[in-house]
Amino acid sequence: MEELQIHSLYTLTETIADELFKGCIYPWEALPKIKEFILRLGASLPSDRYEQAEEGIWIARSAKVAGSACINGPAIIDEEAEIRHCAFIRGSAVVGKGAVVGNSTELKNVVLFNGVQVPHYNYVGDSILGYKAHMGAGSITSNVKSDKTPVVVKGEGFRIETGMKKFGAMLGDFVEIGCNTVLNPGTVVGRSSIVYPTSMVRGIIPSDTIYKSRTEIVKKH
């Protein structure tokens, strides 16, 4: 199960939230800690580089935020990030350096590492997206099971009970998610993998693979 561990999925030097993961083995263990972490970190950010726009909201002075965007706290928008027209940040969100949150995209209880792109009509909830991960237009994370029971991470020959009712997806560094894809609760996509458009994904996708369908996952060349 090492492929599911933080060090296998993420480059922690590529997020302002690296301290969030201390003491965690699996990345989803950090999800319940995001809100309080943001409030602690935000209070320590240098005022020459970050502005406290409202209570619990810190925005880098080099970030670009559209006037039509809605940002609820707590939230940290890091340097050179871009929050576009009608983006909706519901709270408990860390948006990394140079990341793009696009038109009509909604974020809730997430960490976006540096360079992440969720640029068109995406929903990202209770999820962690690694360095330069990209979600195509209309792709979403589904973060609650239809029967409302706690999410289980399932792999070949094992299952991990998370105890969480809300858990979207863990996307490793450089992951590419195709347009109009649904990532079901508890999905983990390994570093540098690609998911074809219009896919319905659940479970664990190994690193350096291409997900074409549930029965066809091939190694990248």
C-alpha cells in the first residue's frame, strides 16, 4: 500500500501546506485538519506578500482574483494563482502558487498544490490535487457515497476504512483527468497517470498508467 502514501503521490515542497501532512501516512488523513491549519498558517503569512482580504481569507498580492469570484473562508490563495470569473470557493481551501481555478469551478475542503489547473466547470470537494495536476472541463470529484456510509479505499486484495463520510479524490503530481470524468468517493490516482475523457473512476489507479476504461488500464510508454 506504499503507492497510496503521501511520499508516493506528492512533492511536499510544491505546496504552502506541507506542514499539514506531518504525522499523516495517507493523504486523506489530512482532510479533517485543513480548516484549522489554514487559520494557523494564514495568521503567520507576511503582510508584504499576502493581504488578509477578510477574516480567515488570505490572498497573495501577486494573485489575480476576478471581481465576480466568491471566496469564503478560511482560505489561502497563494502567489501568482488565478481565480477566474464566477469561481466559488466555499471554504477550507488552499490554492497553490500559479494554480488556476476557473469559471464556475467550486472548491470545498481541498488542497491544490502549486500549478494545479481546475479551469472549467469543475467541482472539487474533500480532495487533494498534486503538483501540476489538471482536471479537464466538466470533470468532478464525487465526495459522498449514495448510501452515505463511510468511504473505503479499495485495492486489489485490501481495503482501508477511512471512517470519513466525505472524501473525494487524491490526485498525485502531474495527473491528467479527461473532460466530463467523474471521480467517485475514495478514488486515488497515482502520480503522472492519465484518465480518458468521460470516464467513471473508482478505486486505485496506479502511477504512470493510462485509464481507458475499468477493464483497460495500461502502462505509459
